[in-house]
Amino acid sequence: MGIEEHDHSSDGSLLVALAQIDTCVGDLDGNAAKIMEYCRKAASRKADLVVFPEMTLTGYPIEDLAFRATFRRTAWSKADQLAKGLQDEGLGGLYVIVGTVGTDREQDRPRNRMVVLHDGLVWAGYDKHFLPNYGVFDEYRIFTPGQESVILDIKGRRIGLAICEDIWQEGGPISEMAQEGIDLLVTINGSPFEEGKGHVRRDLAARRARQVDAPVIYVNQVGGQDDLVFDGGSFVVGADGALLERSPQFIEHLGYWTLPESGVAGETAARSKSALIGDLPGDEEIYRACVLGLRDYMVKNHFTGVCLGLSGGIDSALVATIAADACGGSNIWGISMPSRYSSEGSRDDAADLAQRLGLHYEVKAIGPEFDAFQEELHLEGVAEENIQARIRGVIVMAYSNSRNLLALATGNKSELACGYSTIYGDAVGGYAPIKDLLKTRVWELSRWRNEEARRQGQVEPIPANSILKPPSAELREGQKDSDSLPDYALLDRVLEAYIEKAHGREDLLADGFDPETVNTVMRLVDRAEWKRRQYPLGPKVTSLAFGRDRRLPITNAFRE
């Protein structure tokens, strides 16, 4: 058990700043500058200790960038420069906990490392013990595990350290600290968002707090990184598991909590807590995750605007609204691309949406292009339908190229699951904001967003007709989604069981679904894997998202 000692001269309360920040993978300079900014703010409030999220300096997850030795060396130099910079600004007295990447010298392999900056030095270090290798995580392949537990001595208080997965697993450093005795456990985290996960984290932290008989500080990353969204929601629980402090979700935040003087009862600590931030309702939580995912994807890939096709349907309406909340309507180009099969109502709904959101709206009828293809190819059936979608894809990408815009795909999870999209057509784009939302959830979020607008005295962004009318791709006369798919209310229940619960055919039948529906859905899902592999990435908001979590063989030779 390694113990770093410093400053035994006083015994008193400890003011801790919870620096929940949004970092960018690989941007060492930008991340270091943000750390300095938040340290200045914390120092102005007389904080003793500032805690940042997992792999703060490097951004998280850095994936195979960790294998680049030159990057690891640069990151280590940056940590040293940051410590000296804090000292030069008169902030050397702060204890600053940041995450970064380290190196296992014996194996010349990367490690997921926490460092403590103090008095101009990288004063202490701790390496993550448990390396997750499930779901979205791939750390066991990348890092080597740490072996030593670390307890800091700050102002006479014993502070135990952990990194994310270290508190999720039994044994390891938590068990050691429970035997050694600590005054506070600090864990830094890069815990991705998924619906309903907040209470799971808090329940776990409460269990660990009771185990070590000390409060637990849980600081989590916020922001989007590729297809992951980190929701923040940092918090503090007391030794008895009671929630004492909580930061908001989906925004950067600097919160404060005081570890009372040694011997002060836990009830006194609880009475000193600030107003707690409550949990967001489910629809709002998911919606804000989608907005943040798109906003950060744009920022971190240097896009200032987006473009998308506006059909007048619910999917493109919700995507456009998410985009408006992410970057503002003036930075959106919505393109209506009617064909001979497009209804007048759909055209009106698209124009109405554009006006409500204040976006750039242009109409590019695809009749001439479609006729040109037909003169050469004489297509029928599905081929005739898909050529329309591919013409629209070409137009959307032309806008993307000519205006340096991020093209948005508007498909939802139900369509992706069943392959109800056209590869190189409506599936084109650089980002897919609703790809992890089932169709029924698209409707729910659309209704919530309109209700939220009404509560704030604003115009509802989504036309009521886009929500109410039966969904249709409008690629042939009188077409409805229900011609090719089971009703979405039924379909989504089957998809949720088949995909997220991994129920096989016998399980689905036991769930009460009829054999014909089960056979149809399983066949559609299994045959569409090749399409899903080529679909743009989008924010993961459920426990099991296509691309990140669920991949089956493209051959799909198995049958149940």
C-alpha cells in the first residue's frame, strides 16, 4: 500500500472542487488549458483539492492512440508543464487530480493513469487496476493494469484513489483501503451515458462508501466523443451512502463539497450540502444526450453547419430539431427533394418545419434526374424506389461538399434493425443523431420537445402533422411503412427483446409474440447486418447500440 505524505501541520476541513469538464481526444494543449482555467476558478473559491475526470489530459477514450510512444511521452511532458504552470501562477498549493496516459516501463505498454499535481511537481501517481473489456470498453487490449494502491495525505486527511472500473469490481484497491482506513475515496471516471444509468452509479458508490466507511467523490466526464456521450452527473455520497452533492448532466460544471474536520458527524456534513440537482426525466435525458453528441461531434471535427434531407416525416423533423438545438437554425441547410410520389402534405410539413426552426430551406425536385436514370436503366420495383433515395443522397452530399457541412442521416434504430433504408441513399451522411432510437421513441421525444417548447412559451418546433400522420418513405404510390414492416408499436417490442435482451426465437415465442411476427423480424434483422456495418455513427443512448455493442456475423448462417 503506497502512501504519499505531505502537510501534516494542520487538521481541518478540506474543500474539494469537482471539475466536470468536456475534453477532446488527442488535444493535449486544449485540455491542459481547460484544466488551468478550472483550477483558477477553484482557487478563487479557496479549494484545497481539484478533481478532474478520467484521462483528462489526453481525452477519453484514446483507443489505439495510446500505443503511440511519442504521444505518451508528450502527454507526460504536458503533465509536468501543467504542474509548473500552476506553480508559476501561484496555484502550486492546490492538489490537482487529473487523468492521463502513462507507460508500464517493464513492458513498454500504456497505462490508464491518474496523477496528482502539487508544488510544481507531478507529486503522486496511480494506475487503474481493473481494465474493462465489455460493451463499449476495450481497455484490457490497450493498457496494462496497475498493481499498487495509493492513499494521499492532504492536510492530515487520508485520501484513497480509484479510477472508474476499480470501484465496479470486488477486491483490488477498494478492499485494501477498507482495511487501511481512509477519510475520503476519490474516483475519476469516463462513464458513458445510457438511459437510466445514473442511479446505478450512485447505488454502487453508496455501497463502496459503506465498505470503506468514508465519503466517496465520483467525478465523471461530460461531452460527446465520436459515438459515445458522457453525461457528467458527478456526485458525492456520505459514508452512510446518502447523496450529499450532485452536478448537473450534459454540461460542464465546477461543483464544491467540503470534507468536514476529522471527528465531525456525518449528519453535519449532510446539513452542509448544497441544493442537489435532480434526475432528468427519461425523454429529456435522452434528447439532451442526442443534442450533446451532435454538438460535440461537430465541434471536435470542425464543422459549423449541417445539411439533411427534409421529407416532412417525423424522423427528419426530429433530426432537424436536434440539430437546431445543437448549432442553431441558421447553421442548418434543409433540402426538400420531392418526387412524383411525394404528397403535397409532406412538402408543406417540410416547409413548415423549416420556418419554425429558422433554417435554410431549399427545394430540389428530383424528377429530371430520376427520368434520366430511367431512360437508361428502365428500373422497376425496389430498384426504382431505391434510385430515388440515391439521387437524394447525391444531392445531400453535394451540399455537404460545397458548403463544408456535416451531412446528417435521419434513420432510426427500427429501420436500421430491419434494413429499411437505402444504402448510399437515405443512409448517407457523416453522423446519424437518432440511430439508437426506436421509432416509437422518436415519436415520444418529438412530443416531449414540443411540450418543452410550450412550457417555455415558444413555438413548437415540430409540425403536429409530422407526428400524427402514418409514416411512409413515399417511394411509390400510396406507400406506407406498414406495407413492409409490422406496426411499429409491435415491431419495437420485438426488436427490444431480440436486440437488447438477446432473446432467441424460443424466448420471443415465450414472450408472447406470434410465430409469424417473430420469423419476419428475425429474418429482417439478421439479413441487414451488412447495411448496419456501413451506416454512419451516431450517439449511443441505450444499453445496446448497433456498431458499438452489437455485431453479428454478416453471413448470418445460424438459425434458431
